Amino acid sequence: MKRRDFLRASGQAGLSLALANLSGCTQPTGVSSASPAPAADGYNYQIGPWTGDTFAPMHKIRDGFHAPLPKPERQVKLLVIGAGLSGMGLGYLCRDLDMLILERESLAGGNAKSANYKGIEYALGSAYLVDIEKPFGDLYRELGMDLKPIPQPGESVWTPSGFVQLEKGPLAKTIERIQKEMKTLLNGADYPTIPIQKASARALALDDISYYDWLQKDYPDYVPQADEYCWTALGGDSKKISAYIGVSGLSELVMDIYAFPGGNAAVAKRLEAGIEKAGSGRIMTGQSVYRVDPSGSKVRVGFFDTHAENPEMRCIEADQVVLACPYYFAARLIPWAEEKALTTMRSLEYGSYLVANLCFEGQVFHQGYDHWAPGNNQWADFVDADYPTGNKIKDATVITVYAPFRDATVGRALLLQGDGRALASKIVEDVQMRTGFPKDKLREVNVTRYGHQIFCSRRGVVRQMLALPRHHGNVHLCHSDGQACASIESALSEAFALAPQLLKKIRA
């Protein structure tokens, strides 16, 4: 059975930092939890600093920045560009090599980072996973993860009378029929699996139609619910998304959900610790790569300090280089690659979204883990951050809200404008209306931005990714994009596939 923890991320918006300061710290810092008397509207929460994407260096490279490579300052056998789940998964599997990872942000983890409020570790992006079969489960156990499914209710849906368990709500009969079909698919040979390289011909045929068209045949009333999932996890609505990816995600209705404090940052931190245990200094954060050039039998990589005003250009030479970054950016680093491959990579689409973490004094809402509100344009779903621990923290609550922008271009413009309070206020009002949380208990809202993060799993993209070359001389692609969807399983599948090949090459 395969599934995917489709990055429960959704979007982001920043806060009161000026546009000129796009350094993008990756943890909320020093936001006071003290709150004076509520304002006239009943709210008096504070907005934390930006977290998430660091735009400035990437936009600089996008807009044509190019500098000659200086003399290499060191040589390594393996250089990985990107410390998200794919890059760190690969780094962990290759940790015994002479290896280095360069990461643009100040912290490793990619979309799997976390922060803390009064003892509650909450996700800034990817929140949970589903597939714990081989090889995923073996890796999680090796990392020391406690693989216990969260208790029911796992998912709920908004109704006029409040949130009700998804499987007992208005769609109960439809969901029962979907579950029956999914159990048959999961136990057969034609389930649309990750990795996509193992897809049967019948499964792959699903990529030729939209998820909407597939649902319309037998489950038309499920479309509104499916659309919310597609927006928050797959970068579009069901009419745009490949039925291969959409149907694969339905396995969530018949499989357990596994969530950890801080979401999938718990996995990222274990991978990071394993890499560092094998050799300290293996992950260099705050380093933006701008150029990757073949040089004889080696590859030279140019990079600079992400946050420096006048950064020094640096260079490292490696036997093998891995681009563990989104393909649209990878294409900018290897403009010398085959034009057909570059055209495909440049044509890919990415959604924009924000993640808003609402931090409260006291326990204000505990009715299950993941909550949906179909038809709501302010957000797609939210999770109770402390639910995986059994809501042990009695004096605090954190609600993690995922809010994809329906128009990615507009979303990116709003994120660049940087009015986090305006973006957060609409979400806060809608969540309050649906949950009834006490307004005077809301203390902080910490908002995370993702301008180009969520891969759009559009119709036909699975076939595109199967046809795309992953190896360009001694430079290799390794990112969840290669599996046609944003998920922890996609990221780790890429690492599992590439690691043996690199080990063989480097040890030969």
C-alpha cells in the first residue's frame, strides 16, 4: 500500500518585516505571549516575524545574476544542493561518504520545519504521513520514530451544526463506497503508486484524465471535499489535477495517519542528526547556490551567503552533485543540460500558500486532528498541533491553518507585499466563526510563506516525470517533483532510488 503525506502545507504570508528585509528567518523569535485587554473587536494578538521562503537570493538568480566561479576551496565526493526531505534523505543514506549538503535557508528541513509555543511543537509546513510500509517504515524505525497512529477522529468536516467526523458526516455513504474501492485497489496491482516507476499500465492511464473526471463517474458529491485536498496538497482543484495523483491520495481514507509533534519536522530532525553523527559540519545552511558547472570529470558549484549584503562568491568541487531542489530552480542551475529536459522542467507549475499558526492561552479547541471546510476560500484545512501527544499541554492550544492561494500569481504578489496581519486576519475571523474559540485567548499568529513550494500535480505530469532524464553527466536530480507530487513519500522515494547508484559510482 502506498500513499503520501501530501505536504499539508499551504501557503504563507509574512508579517511586519519590510520588503527590503527578506532574510526570512526560519523560526518565530521572541514574540511575547503577554496580552493586554482585548481590542474593540475582541482580538489583541501579535504577529510574529516571517518564516518560510527566503525570496531575495532566488529572485536575484532568476533575474540573471551570474558570477564567475572562483577557485574551489575544497573537494568532496558528493555535494547535495538542498536540505529538504529529499536532500537529507539522500544524505542520510550516503552518510558514510565524503559528503556535504548546501542549504539556502538558515535551518535544514525544507517544508518540514517546526516552531514551539508554550511547549507545543507545531508544524510550519508538512504535518503528517500515512505510508509506513517498506521502505518508508523501515527508515522511520531506524530513525527511532514512534509509529503509533493518531487516535480517532483523524479528520472532520464543517457542517452548519459544527465539525463532525468525516466518515459520519454528510458524505458518509459516499466515503464508504470510496473506501471499498480503495481497499480493492490497494490490494491489487493497479493502485497508482509512489514511486511512479512501479505503476502498471492501467494505473498510469489515470494520468491521462483529471481527478474531477474520475470522481464524476461514481462520486460527484465528493468533488467539493476533493477540491480542498487538491488545493492544500496538489496545487490546484480537481479539474486540473491528474487522476493518478488524486486517486492515490484517497488511500488516506482507509489507512492510518501518523503525526508527530512539529509534524514531519520530526523526521527531518532525525535525518539531520544521523548525518551530523556520521561527521560534523556535513550541512552548511544559509548558502545559496547560483551555478553548477561540469569541469572535466568533476563538477564545480558556486554559492554565496544567503543573508550577506555583499556576499563573497565561493566554490566547491565534487565528483557527483545532486540537485535536491524544485525542478524549476534546478533548470536555472544547469542551463547547459539537454534543452528538451530543461523545457519540461521550466514548464512545471507551482502553487503559493501560507501557513498560519494560531497560538492560544488555554485549551480552546480539541475535536480531532485535521479539519476541513469545503467551499471556504480563506483556508483549506487546519490541524490541532498538540493532538499527536493527546493534548498534554493544558495551558495552550495551537491551530495550524493551511491556506493555499487559488491564484498562485496573486498569492506570490501578496506575499511580496508582506502585509501578514491583513492576510492572517481573514483566516482568524473565519476559523473563529467555525470553532467559536474565545477571541481574548488568541495571543499570537505566526505566519509562514511559500511562494513556489507546492508542486502542481496537473493532468499528464506523471508521464512527463517518467520521461524526464534524471542524470546529466555527474549531476543528478533528486526531489519530490520527480514523483509528480509534493509528499514525504515522494521525497524519500527519490532518495531511495538514487542513493544506491551514487554509492556504486563513488565507491567504484
